[in-house]
Amino acid sequence: MIILGTTFSGKNIVAINFAIECSPEKSKKMVISLYWTVELLSIILWSFYYQKLDKNWFPLQLIYFVAGIITMFFAIFVLPESPSYLVSK
């Protein structure tokens, strides 16, 4: 869980900014609300799952770590730096 905890803030900052820049002006508040609702519900459900149902958390944490590394390289080399900047060009 420590690996997930260290990447939590960076993921949220980048994901929220990217979602805000890509969404239309009238639906930005809805996008932010939906993002945080899904994020918090998933944290609650995963926490319950690991506390009550399954004590073996390492394999799933390893899968998330590898998927995060792959996603990071994809985001660095494939995604544009800023959708708003690219639209304004």
C-alpha cells in the first residue's frame, strides 16, 4: 500500500488537470465531482476488501505498480503536454 500512497497525489493532480482541460466549460464542475466520487468510493471499497476479505495484498499491488509504470511512460511520450495549449495553436 505504500507504493499506492506515494503515487496518489501525483495521479490526482495530473488526472484532474487533464480532465478539466479536456472537458467543455459547462461540465467542468460535474467532471471534478464525478472524479472525486469514483475515487473515494474505490478507496473505501478496496480498503474494506483488504481488511475483511483478503489479507494477501502484494500480488495486486505489484500489478498496480507495473501498470502505473507503463502508464507513466505512455503519458510522458504519447500524450500531449496540455490539450488547451494544443487547441490554441
